[in-house]
Amino acid sequence: MLERFVLTPSKVGRLFSAALSIDETLAHVDRSLSEFDSVLVEFRALLVDFAAVLDRFSETVGRVDGTVDRVGVITTELADVVDEMGAVTQTLSPAVAINDQFRRQLDRLRSLAGSSESDSTPEP
């Protein structure tokens, strides 16, 4: 079998060219792998930063949830106060109406008596 393998100048040139091409390809692959290592290091740093951002975001969401819960409690308490104020207004409205009517009648009596003073408006 070795007998058939004869090195001719053209075969030597092709072998040399192929070896040179392989050497250049290996150098290119080595440079690419080095660059890829740098990219992976930068990507890892970005992932660490992103994880920190996610942690802060999670904390913020937790605080917002707590705030929403507190706002819900406050809203419920305010609704109770409004309901109570409505009940107070209903209870006092006849007294307020009587008071207004009494002041109007008092003003009429004063105007009939010739007095220019009016007690229907509170003094500051």
C-alpha cells in the first residue's frame, strides 16, 4: 500500500496548503473560543445584575401589595365612616331644618319690628 503513495510536487503543495489552512482554521477557532469566553463572562455579570434587579422588583411588588391591602382596609374604614355620617345626617336633618325655619321666622319678625340686625348668620 505504501507503494502507491508517491509524493509528487503537486501533492506536497496541496498537503502543505491543507496543513496551512488547518493551522489558520485552528487559530481562528481558538480566537473565537477566547472571544466566546469573554462574552460568557460578560453574560454571567449581566445575569447577576438582572437577578439583583429581579430581587428589587420582587420587594417592590411586595410593598405595593402591602400598600394595596392597607388602602383596601382604609377604604373599608372610610366607607364605614361615610355610612355613619349618613346616619348622623339623617338623624340631625330634622333638627337642622327646624333651626333654619326658626332663623327665617326670627329674621321676619325683626324685619317687621324694623330691626336691621339679623341673627340668622353666625358671626365670625
